[in-house]
Amino acid sequence: MPIRYTEDEIIARVFAPIAGPAALGLKDDAALLAPTAESTVATVDVLVAGVHFFPDDPPALIAKKALRVNLSDLAAKGAEPVGFLLSLALPADWTNDWLEAFAAGLAEDARAYAIPLIGGDTTATPGPLTISITALGRTPGFVPRTGAKPGDAIYVSGTIGDAALGLALRRDPALAARLSPQARGYLLDRYLLPRPRLDLVPLLRAHASAAMDVSDGLAGDLAKLCRASRVSAVVEAPLVPLSPAALEASLAPGFFEAAISGGDDYEILFTADANWTPPQDVFRIGAIIAGTAPPQFRDATKKPINLAKMSFSHF
Amino acid sequence: MPIRYTEDEIIARVFAPIAGPAALGLKDDAALLAPTAESTVATVDVLVAGVHFFPDDPPALIAKKALRVNLSDLAAKGAEPVGFLLSLALPADWTNDWLEAFAAGLAEDARAYAIPLIGGDTTATPGPLTISITALGRTPGFVPRTGAKPGDAIYVSGTIGDAALGLALRRDPALAARLSPQARGYLLDRYLLPRPRLDLVPLLRAHASAAMDVSDGLAGDLAKLCRASRVSAVVEAPLVPLSPAALEASLAPGFFEAAISGGDDYEILFTADANWTPPQDVFRIGAIIAGTAPPQFRDATKKPINLAKMSFSHF
């Protein structure tokens, strides 16, 4: 067994450098955030090795993913990041090297997204690495899931299905062999590393009637947004944005269903006025209609597409 | 395998009833807290089955412990509870019955301590049950660890060492056999179920120069408070408050050291003016002095007590 940091050393050497002023040097019982005129937004996500990522993924990327899935939730609500709390259960075989690489990835993203560490708890576990991050944000204009109205248009940012394809490639070498190295690399990266759309925060505050991040598949997530808003929806499948890499894989059987029901897109799904013109990289894919039926996806001939599976679940 | 709730059912049936308005029905990406003039206090604790509690402990008590250890941190900072986020990794053999009992315990405490659930994430794990709770509070007057000054007196609430003895009883039937049934029951309960001292919040805001909760043993925690405040301390061992049940065990070898270095007291350690008269159930145990030496514990003859072990660690 190599020499390993004590709990106090982990706090002082590994995590204190990532901490913001609210963390009080990670030397107190709790973080302290000064009052502001804005609302506070809070979200939590837990990631388990072997469930949400592969245990041998690079530790820096695991850390970034754990933080970014929370940043994606803040972005969807029109919130700017304020700080995050990290709870970390380390498996029996953790090493200082692993932990330092994990913290280095976390530090990079904490700087890049202006979200300092404000608190945490580290423990040992006889089980797999388990990471739970709670992110706090602030906004003057929270964008709920409940505001979609009949007549609104449905928009989605970026491209859909890349991460699900990246996961499929890791599991199926035959599929991977059919793609170009560029497409393979792109899709694998999209699975490893979400890109939280904090760049869309001003747009969402200004224009979105309802929004959520796409984390469990576009189809299932749109169904959730519709239920929350008590509306239904029609989506034109040919309008769902796909990356060039995904298009390379698009002839595989079941491709479209996999793309819209797979997890980990971390793009933003939102509704806004139908007369609004979205910027580049945001796409209008359908319309909100009255009713309580599940959202319908239609093909190029306006025929409904039957979806066996709506969303991804870790259960 | 019995029929089990889906992820959506867990949210809607099991956890939504515990949720407060800020949770938005647990149907959104994040919780929304309105702005206030007070500072926000945030703390997180992670508990792992087999590390922080026994896997076969009653689920309601596991839930209560996970919430209460966080409430204890809020209390130590002079903060009133606002809400909590729950991240739950369920082991392969979880059942609806177990989950409902867990949620019932959580609901009872959420009501009792006026701290609604405001968000969460539930997942499956191939490892042990892992619970991470982030608690948010508010205070007009945060009590830091850093404010202790030479000349301040040191106070502690309640009694010390009961939970550590409770844990020892579970591990050592011979020790258990030497105690009365009443003492046994009392100590076992003190290990199972912390009693966060939110009743002390007004007192701490009004009088404490520094405070923390006693979770890793009085000796080690006082050392942390002293380091944070850059002071030293002298504690009169005979003044450390012990319960009648602990006194029954006090003739066992190593008793006092175990009592002040064992974990899970969840009482409040604080400093205040030496002329202040504490209320019932709060005890003056020593004095803050200048210097950087570790705190010294003295016996009835003022002779220093040598402590081999200062605090409890899960590492």
C-alpha cells in the first residue's frame, strides 16, 4: 500500500487550492455565502463508477463530468454558477496520484466555469468511487420546466445523440470499426465530457418560456417538460440536429431511436415564441400543442415514429 | 426480485411528500430559493453503510442520522435550516419497503426540524448504500471557527462520549454486559441518533466567539478550533460533562480517552466570554490561552493527561 494523504491532508493540499472565499479555507463546519438580491438555485447529481462512468476513465475527466452535469442543470435554469460542494467516497485502492489528477481536473473546470469549491466531505468506501456534487447558482430570472404553452416552438441547442453513440462505441467495437477515426474520436469525447451550455444563460433568461437540460434522452426529457407544463408536442424528426459524426452512424438500425433516447447530451431543450429567430447552434425542432398525449415524433412524410423506449435510466 | 419503484415513482411517491415549495415538486432541474437579507450557510456530509452506520440499522434511523449530522453543522454556525438536497445510491438489494421506511424517517425529521427536501438524485450502485446530504441554512450572524481569543472560556453542550461508548457496546458484548440495561439503551441510542443542537442557535449567535460541532471527538475537534483561531487551550478533564450512563462505564481502562476522542457526539463546542454564565446543559470546561501548542487536558490535580489519540477518523 503506497503512502496516502490523511483526511486533513486531502483537505489542505488537494482541495483547499480549488476553494473560493465562501469555503472559509475548508476549515469550518460550513460555507458562508453573502446575501444577494437574486434567487438561489440548487441542484445535485450523484455519479457512481461502473454506472455513470468507467472506473478507469482518466480521473480528471471523471471530475469534470461530475461537475459539468450540475453546471448543465444551472444553465438550463438561466442561473450563473456560485459554488459547489463535493462529497467523495473513495474506493479501497485510491492513490494520491489518482486523487491529485482528479483534483487537477476539478480545479481546471472550477476556474473555467467560475465555480469555486465551497465545501465538501471525503470518506472511504468498500464500494466503487461515488461522487456527489451539489451546485449552487444565482439568477434574477429562473426558467422553469412548467412554462411551455400551446403555440410555443420547441428548440434544442447543439447536436443530439453524440454521447449515446460514444457510449455505444465503447461497448461495440464492430460499430466503432465502421466509423472514421475523426467521428470515433468526436463521439467518444462527447460521452466522456459534457459541455454545459452556460453560454446560453442570457438567451434563456430573455426568451425561454420553459427549459431543461437533455440528460436522459431528448424524447423522454421532452415528455417530462410537457408533463410539467401540462401540454403535448409534435417534433419533426428531420429537424433534430445531428453532428457530422452522428450522421456517419445514421444508417445503423435503430440509430434515430438510440440518438433521441440515449443519455448524456447535456444540451438545452427549451420552448419560446414561435416567431423568435434562434441564433446559430440552436435549432427549432417542433411545436407545443394542447393536450396530455406524449410528444409525437414525425418523419419527413409527417408520419408518426413509434418509439419503444423514451429515455435512458440507470435503474 | 420483488417489484420495485421506477426512478420516476421514487421521486413522485416516496420523496415528493417530503419536499418543500423550493423543490418545485421535484419536477424541475433545480431548486429555487427566494432571496433573503441573511447569509446562506451550506454544508455536506456523506455516510456509507458499513463505515458510518451498520447496514442493518433501521432505515428510518439511517435517514435521520444522515440528515441530523448536517443539522448539527448548521446549528454550530448559528444557522436556521432552510432545506436539504439528498443524493442516494441504492445497493442492488434495495426494496420498496426499505425505501419507504427510510423516507418515513426522513419525513419525520424534515417536519420536526423544519427543513424540507428541496432536491435530490437517486441512482443504483453495485456497492453499499451511500447517502450524501447537503443542507442549506440562513443566519444573520455566522459563528466561525476562527474567533476564539485568549481569555475566552471554553464551553460544551450536553454530554461527551456517549455515542463512542454506544459504538463500543455494539462491538464488545463483554463491555455491554457490565452496564445496566438503562445505560446500555441510552448509549446505543446516542450512537444511532444524533440530536442536533438547533436549540442553541440563539445562544450561539448572541454569545459565541467561535463554535463547531463535536463530530470527531472533543479533543481533536478542540484542536481544530484552536488551529483555526491560532490559539491554544487548557481543559479541566473533571469538568467535561458525562452522562450517568457514561459514568457507569467510566472505570473501564482507557475510558476518558475514548470518550474525548470518539466520534458522533454532535454536541456544540464553543468559546465565549469567561464572565458569561451558561444555561443548564451547557458546561464550562476550560480556557483559551495564547500559543500554538495542542490543547492540554488536565486531571483533578492539574497534571497534564497524555492523549495517544486525539480524534476519530473514517480513513
